[in-house]
Amino acid sequence: MRKDECAYDATDPMELGMTKRQRAALLSDNRGSSYLLFPEDREFPIRRRDILPKRWLKPCTIFRGQARRGEWYTFQIGVYAARTALKDIRVSFSRLKSEQGDVIPAAAFNCINLGGIDWKGRPFTKNVSVPKGEVQPLWIGVQIPKAANGLYRGRVTVGPAGEKPRTIDLFLEVGGEVLDDCGDDEMWRHSRLRWLDSTVGLADEPIAPFTPLRVRGNSVSCLGRTVRLGANGLPESIVSRFSRSVTRLEKTGRELLNRPMAFIVDTAAGPVKWSGAKMRFTHRSRGSVEWESASHGGALSLHCKGRMEFDGYVRINLTLKARKTVTLDNVRLEVPFRREAAAYLMGMGRPGGLRREALDWKWDRAKHQDSVWVGDVNVGLRCHLYGRNYRRPLCNAHYKHGPLNLPESWHNRGRGGCTVEDADEKTALLNAYSGKRTIRAGEAVFFGADFYVTPFKTIDTDAHWSRRYFHGPVSPPAEVADKGANTINIHQSYAQNPFINYPFLPEPVRELTEYTGEAHRGGLQVKLYYTVRELTTRTIELWALRALGQEVLLGGDGRGYFARTKKALGNYAWCRKHLRTDYTVAWRQPLGGKYEGEVDESILTTGMSRWHNYYLEGLAWLCGNAQIDGLYIDDVAYDRVVMQRVRRIFDELRPGHAGIDVHSWNHLNPHAGWANCANLYMEHFPYLERIWFGEGFDCNGTTPDYWLVEMSGIPFGLLGEMLERPNPWRGMVFGATVRLPWSGDPRNVWKVWDEFGMAGTEMLGWWDEACPVKTYNPAVLATVYCKTGRALVALASWAAGPVDVKLAIDWAALGMGPDDARITAPEVPEFQEADAVGPSDTICIEPGKGRLLVISTK
């Protein structure tokens, strides 16, 4: 049996503890020591903190190991707090020197417990402490040079604060063939732990299709959008050049703001009058621009730091500081939208759709709400409010295990909130306020606001029509191709990807590599379910991650949402037996095939951590070794920085191949914190090819404006697909079908696309004034897909009963005339019968249904 395929549920030697008598004898033999050290090989990960393994009957001051040339060699040191709690453990290393005089420098060592590099590329340190009577594993890696050979000697010194340091003499026998991959293909070596500090994909450069930022005067422009900054550093103008169908850029832009944004501080004497403001740029590159501005008013000073990135993300950080103690009636950020551009709203408890009434929202930690999007289809703004204590909350049903940190500034002990309402006939005002407060002399209050200027990119309709998903039980690629699909999503639990978010074990990797190879030979692409929200307990590095405390793996009482609410998902036997304490369960999946009778149990991760670096290195490894063509992500448990890195990895290693699509169930419920998914994941939309918003998004029970804003992706530069109770007629007015075979059978509609020739068409939606076909009934909507000499018209009804409609056709816009054109309804099984329609004919539409009509020259 291979070292990385040991019996999954067997009791490990490291789980067998000393008897009370053996432990007492150990303490008696070392009565002068407050703590003991136990070096341990990587083949025996330290699993439990509450026992001393029987392997450790005596402490040891020598560690001997065998390393290969080029390996990132790992080992452990168990620190046992025998008689007192230990604080602030430090670890230092000597150089390693061979008998021939060759040296491996001390800098080649790394103890991952003491810090590393976070997902944004920032170094950090950690304080490691050990409660009395417990064991703390320290995981250590050292990079062995490829030219090394022979016996190397050195020392590792461990020293808790206030205690005498202890030293382990290290002897490493280096030899054998060079490991060009540092040992990564033999997972028992744990060399992939170095991935925790990876910076792969980090760069200050635009990602296609985005263009480099341009600065002209005080204006910064990205793809299709321009933000002009005022002297105070806040945007005073936001212009979008996207067409109303978001399919192209126009020469003339559309202004979003009616006047400049304002940060207003109200006192008993009235608003503070700021002076001295002067904005200056502090950083310029192709991918980002930064600026600063400072102003003062009375006893207060205001410092603004801003940043804009190539995808239309704008960060505004405002610090309000007092020279002497002052009492303020209110502190507020005003975003004054043009009313005509603020047609829709989504977020802060409101479902997406038309902005029908005023929003009056208050902070509530039980709700995953801290942002709102306001705008129209071709121009909009998401405003996200946060404080210095911001931590990305957990998503999905796990929200309450990592809920929103209420920002001290904006929340202000419940006094803060946000309103969006019409201020006058030309202005819709977003007012983010914090209420009355006292700022003491020398105190600084931080107000953070992130803005996302939408749409992000033009909709790539040609790519949408051509990519056709097979999302279901893994089938032979030839069968998938015969069904008309060309992109296969492999979910977890199948032979090629059996374990949750850990597609690295040797046998599944072989299965996956063989499958992708077969698919590629048949002209198909393969995407993988792979994310970070939860992690299988079959993860080889599980015990090393447990040694990091709650940096990567969430603690808890072992129960979790699924153990509490889903009887079928209960009984996490492996977790209870082996993890025992300090974990939270996530999804649990019975397995089939060669794993028949086994169960994959997973546990929750903490959110943002170094595990994302591992995830990204793992993605690069999958691109190189299994040649995957993209990712299918079920709820995104990471931020836009990680998503950018994902996109860069694909662009470098699988250029022209890889796509990313995101699925989510409707989070507007108490379990997920009453969040709007399109608002929640908007930061990722610049890098996605498609969304698939499913369970809880009822295609038959939603209004067109809700579908447009919350389900379609169109206002953000995307198209989507249907899942729950799909409606093929309504779907077509948004360019949406279902996924084969998961949510239905789209092949009849695909056939219409092919026969009509959707490539090269321009999508003109019912929401676009330029749509050349309209009905006389507001409950029956039309979207037109135009090309020279032809147009495909999708009609769909939201009327309660059967309706008769006539078409209002702008023949000039179509480039045809009524006398030389014909209108036909092609036969589409389970959709409509073949028919011919005259330009002035009445068309009967059944409730919840519609038509596909082809207008062409005779």
C-alpha cells in the first residue's frame, strides 16, 4: 500500500496515546523541564493535541531524516507544555553543512506555524502559544538544493517566551534522483505545504478583455468607463459608454451622477466646511491608480486615500481625525444618482428589480448585508461599506459561523444605516450615515467604501451561443458530443473528482487526466468543480492545517448547518472519531464506483487565508498535469483578488481555453443572511463567462425586472442559465437556456440557434429602447437577435392569462421592409409548432409561454 493511500478510517499510530502511568513516568524523568520537544517524521503527522503518542516515550534531541535532492523536505517538532502554558514560541535554524563542506543556508528553512504570505502577497507573522498539558505541532520545511549530496548537519532551536531555549540536532541524508517538482507528486512528503506561501497569479496588470488604465487630468478611465475625481478625492462624475444592451461600446457616454459625491460631517452649527483639499496621484500603473487628498475644517481633519483598478473597482478610504474632542450630529456619504439612471436597485434586503420605493436600511449582524447596487442596465454602481475590522463573511448556509463584522464607524452602535430615495425630480440620493457620535482628541475614525462601476465588460454573445454545457453524471466524451454539448462540468463525487475541493490524490488525478485527454481529442472541454469553502477530510495536509489553529480550518462544536438540518447528511462518523473537537462539518457525500460504501466528509474553512495560495498553486498544477479547461464554482468563498489570480493562471497556462462559471442558490433567506447573490458576487463578475443562479430562483415566479437584475447577469456584462422551474420562452428573452441534463434539455433550442446562425448577431433586449421589435402589451416582452438580412425574435409572456399581441417592427432598424420580408415560427419540439406570421397579424400567446420568430428577406 502506498504511503498516500493508507486506510482512510484506520486508527493511526499517532492517535494511540500513552497510558497515565507512561505519561507520569515521562514527567518524572524530566521533572526539571517545563516543556519537552519531540521531533517527528512527516510520515507520522501529529494528530492530537490532548495526548502524547506512545511513540514518544522519551523526548529526543536528535532528528534524522532522508531527503531527496531538490525536495522541499518537511518534518515536525511536537512541543509539549508539560508543566506550564507556553507563549510566543520562536523557532530559529542554523545552516546545514555537509561532511564535504557544502552549505544549505538557514534562510532555506521555514516554519509555517509562525507566519507566511497571505493571499494578497503580504507577509505576516503569528503568535503561537500552547495551553498547559497540550501538544503543539510545528511544521518545518527546508528547500534542498538539487546539487546537494551526502550527510548534512544543523540545529533547530525552539524557545517559548520566558523559557530556556531547547535545541534539536538535525541530520539529513541527501541523495537519490533529483525531484524537479520538490516532491509534490508524492503527497506523503508534504512538500506542497510550501504552496501556502505562493504568490502565483499576483500582478498589477490588466486581465483580458480589460485595457490599461488611462489618466487624463483628474479623470481615470478603464474599459468603457471614466471616473472623474474631485479635489477631495471622491468621484464627481461617473460615465459609462456601454450600449443599453451591453453588447458594445459607444462613442457617447452616459452620466451616472447628478452632482459630485460628498462626505458630510454635521455639527450643531451646521455641516463642516472643508478647506485645503487638493487631490494628487500617488501611484500609476497599467493595472491600478492611487491618489490622496487631505482637508481640514475646525477641529477636524479628513484624509482620503483612493484606488481604482482596471476592471472598474474603486476604493475610497476616509479617515476622520479630531484635534480636540468634538460631538457630531452625523457623518454621511452622499451618492447623488441621476434619477433616470437609477432605475433599478438590489441589496440591503431588497430583491433586485425596479427601484419602486425608498430604501431605509439598518445594520444587522444576522444579515449578510453591507452593500447595495443602484443603476440601469448600462450604467450602475455597487456601494460596499466597511470598517477597519472588515473580514469577508462566510457565505451560503454557513453564514452564521462567520458573520459580518459590524464596522464601528458606519454602524456606530446601531445609529448608522443607509437610505436610497428620490431627493428631487432629477436626483436619487444614496445616503450612508453613521449618526451622532463623539470623537475624542487624537482619535481617528475610519470609513471604508468600495465602489464597482457597472457594466464591467461587453457581453460576449458569440462565446455564449457556442459554449454548451453538459452538467450531470460524468459520461463518455463521445456521448456528450453526440448530445450536442461541448463543455463538460465535472462535479465532485465522481471518479475523476471524488473528494470535495481536493482533486489531487493520485488515482483520481489519473482518471481526470485520461478523461480530459479523451475529451480534448474529441474537441470538448472539461471544467472542474474546485473551490475552498469546505475541504474533504481526506486532505493529505489536514493535520498540518489543524496545527495552524483556526487560520485555515474553522473551529466549532463539530455540528454545522448540515448536521443540524439534514438528516440524510448527518452521522459524521470519521470526524467524530478522528477530529474529535474544534471543527465544523460541511457537506457529506456518499461515494460510488470504486469508493462504493465510503463517505466523503468535509469541514468548513475559515474564509480568507493562506489556503487560497495553496488552492491557486493547485489550480496551476491541475492546468499543467490534467489540462483542465476551467472551473465550475458553487458559491464563491474568496474575494476578487483570488479570482483575478485564478484568471491569470488560466490565461498563462490554458490560454484561449479556460472559462469560469458560478452557481448559487438564492441567499435571500435566513440561513444565508438575506443576501442577494448577484450583489454578493458582483466583485467576481468581471472574470466570469457565465452565471447559473439556481435553487430558489424560480423562473416561473419572477418578474422581468427581477430576472434582469438578479438572475440574468446582463447589467454586469454576463449572460446566465436557468435551473429551478426553467421557462424556455422567458429564458430566450435573456439569452438563457438550461444545462443538459441537470436542469432540462436545451437541444431543441440549440438547434434553432444553429439553424438561424447566432454567431455574429447583435442582442437587442426588451429593456433597450433600440430594440426593433416591440409588442403593444407590456406583459409580453421581445428581445431581438439581429444580423444582416435576418433577425430572431424571442417573445415571452408574463400575463396572467392568454393574450393577443401585435408586433411593432422598426423595419429600418432591421434593414428590411415589410413588403420584402417574411416572418416564420420554426418548429421547435416542446416549444412551438411551425407557423407563418404576417407583419400585422395577431399572435396568441399562452400564459408563461412565448414564441421564437425568424424575420428574413424573401
